[in-house]
Amino acid sequence: MEYKIIYPELMAEMARKGITQSKLARVIGIGRSAMHHKIYGIRQFKAEEMIKISEYLNKSIDELFR
């Protein structure tokens, strides 16, 4: 099954900073597969997860989750 990245800006920022899905998953307290599902739109990010990610990456929620 082929998935489409729902949050390309989030993925781009992760790539720029060398942060893996596993690392970001640990930052917000979920597993790597759950992070994968969220990035590819299978599950939705919770508001508090979006806030933690934006603070960790030092970017606004709007920049990362458009």
C-alpha cells in the first residue's frame, strides 16, 4: 500500500534537522508506527502533540501542519 505524506512541511523540517520519526515519536510519547500513521494521515495528531512538536522543532503549528 502506498501512502501520501499529509504533512510535507513537518517531514521537510525533520529532514533539515536530521530528526527521525522514531526520535520525534519519543519526544511526544508515542511509538514509531503511531508517528508514521499520523504523518501519513491514517491517524490524526492530537492538539497537545502538535504543540510539543512545534516547540521541539521551534516552528509554528501553522508552518508544520498546513
